[in-house]
Amino acid sequence: NCQWRNPCYEPGFLIPLFQHCRQESVQILAVEAFSDANAAPELWALIPIVCRPFYRLPFRCAHTWRPDEAFDSTPLLHAEHASAALQGALEALSVRGVRLLAMDTVSGDPGFDQLIKTVAQTSGLSIFGRDRFSRAALRPDGTADEYLQGILSKNRRKKARRLRKNLQEMGEVKFEHTLNASEVQDWALEFVDLEASGWKGRQGTAIASQSDSLAFFMEMTQRLAVRQSIRFARLTLDSKPIAMLVDICSGGHVSAYKTAFDERYSEHSPGFLIELENIRWLHELDCTICDSCTDPNNEMINRLYRDRLPFQDLAIGLDKGMNPWV
């Protein structure tokens, strides 16, 4: 029951991340509340934390943890107790000698902004906003056909039909997605191989390029498959994948985690075609919003996803009345 969704800090993603991608010492900061002495505590906040320098400031600093495999570091805060949860987390860090908390790529939602400001003002803390940006997002509205009609010009719709027709002249073309948990591991390996065959493999940034990233990805997909919280999709030509994508689901919040395509078919834009099909599928889901998880300057996705999700980088001084910027 979180105020702001962050799949990266939920168990299916965080536990494999914690087990396989700890290049630095990570601690889990949890705030719990006891409503009854005999009852189990209720989790109000969860924030993975790493302590490392913040620029060259001469005091102890902490950061919300976001390794390369993650796309968000917004704290998980109980929807009904978000203010008290955040205040408790900041106080716990302060007691341990942390004087500044840096948060990179956290929600820029106005409600989250107001929460931070209110807690800081109440506690006499200072805030420094370092950067603000937005990622493309999709909110299903009406039917898929209506949505695509609204975002694609007549020429782009014609181009999409021509691209698909050209592929069909080369062989049998299918768009498929995983239907049950038992398929996910095989599709995950298929995705890893496809991604490694392209530019990410050549640059050493593919999942398969690092053993810890590969171990994380395979365990993460397995855990999320059991919870029915992950879906792979692929565009195939004669049963061979030429484009694939991975979506992570958290309630009605979908994260477009990874995409890959076969560069030998670049002229047919398989990445574009699979995104069009995925838009149709998102409209069939109980999806309230899909975060593209892409670079803010991704031209193709910015055209296809007409909404935006705001994010920000900020820092909070944890000593009352402290202004670390002077």
C-alpha cells in the first residue's frame, strides 16, 4: 500500500539486486510501526541506502541506492502514513551521524514534492533540488486504435503498414507474449542473447556482459514470474525473434524495463513495430500508466508515449537549521 510506486524497491526486484549487484555496502532502512504490543509491526517505509561522499562535502552522506540495473530510487512509503514514515527515516539516518541524504531519480510528482517540503519544514531541514527531468509515459485512454490514431500521423501509419508488409514478404511474422510463468525463463535467455548480439554487446553494457547483471536478471525474472508481475513480448520472423521487450507490472503501474532488436533488420524498424503492438496490449491490461524507463531524449518513444512522468535529483540536509550549500 505505497504512496508512490517503485518496482525497483519491491521484493521481486530488490532481493536479486541486493544479492547480485552489491558493488558497495548497502543497508536497508525500514521504518516499522507497532499498533499493538502483541501484533506484528507494520512496514511504513523501506529505503535501500549507501553511504558515500557527496561531491567533496566534509561530512557523512547517504544516497538512496540505484545501481545501473535499477531505474528509480523513490522511497517506498505507506500511503496512509507517508509523512510520519519519511520523517522517521530521516531521523534514523540523523541519529546514525548522516548529515545529508541525496536522492537521485526519485518521483517529481507534486504530491511527493509537497511531502518532502512539509517534512523538511516541520523538522527544520534544508532541501536542495539538483535536477528535474521527465520520462515518456503512456496512460491508456479509450481503445488502442483511438490512441494510435491520435499519436500517429497518416504518413506514419502508412509507414508502419509498409514496414510490416515488407517483413511478411520475407517470412511469417508474429507478435507474441508470455502466457504463463513456466515460459519466462526461456524467454529471458532468448532476450539476453538478442540483446548481446547488438551494440550493447559490443560496448559491454548488455546484461550478459557482466556475470552479476546476468545472475540478477535471471533471478529477478523468475521471482516476478511467480507473482505474475513480468511479461516478455517478441516480434518473430519465421519463429526467430527480431525484437523483444520486457515489462514489469506493479499493480496498475507498468515499467517498460528493457528492449532489444536484431540489428540485421534495422531497415524494417522492428523496435518500432513491437512498440506499436505493445501499445495495443497495454490497452487490454488493467494498466493505469506505463513508465517508458527510457532516456528523456528518446525520440521514438517520446512520439509514441504522449504523457510524461516527472523525476528529480535532490538532497536533504539532516541537521536542523543546517544549510550545507554555504
